[in-house]
Amino acid sequence: MLFLVQVIGVHESVEGVVMPKTLVWDLQDQDGNIVNNRQDVVVSSLGLDNYILLSGADLAISSGEAHRSFVRRHLVVKATYDGDFGTDLPAHEMITFPVQNLNLGA
């Protein structure tokens, strides 16, 4: 199973979309715990379109979640950018998505 997330550059009021200067991300479970050691993962090749690919252990259901048919994951994206109102401005976004437990009842 794969999950591809497209993270578009930062939206500025005057300039439109600007490219981030830095971009890091965390993967959390629905309780805020880090999943698969995915904390402060650096996206090194930055552009107006940036992609994060989640697979394998990123999307695995933990033993504590095994009784649930679906669990939530949070992809927390943190960036800095230069814009109309300054330099090194922070931008944060959380993307929440479901992961289905395909082993439930197996």
C-alpha cells in the first residue's frame, strides 16, 4: 500500500504560491505519537510542488490499534518561506487521513 501526498508551495496574498525555503514533516497516529520514527523528516529537493511518499511501516496498524477497522494518521508539515511580510516566515499544515485495517477479522 502506498500513499502519496502532494504538498504545494506556500500561498502568499500578493505573490501567489511561493517555494518554501525549508520543509520538514512528521507522521503521527491519532494520539499524536510519532509513527515509524518519522519526525522532522527533511524534504531536500524543494519546488512549488513537493511530494511525500508513505508506504510500508508508515501505514502499518500498531498492535494497540489492531481492534479498530480504521485509524487516523496525521501528516504534519512545517515550512519556512520568504514572502511579502518578511523572511523565514513559518507555515504549518496538518493533513489527516484514514488507514483501513485490512487484517481485522482475518
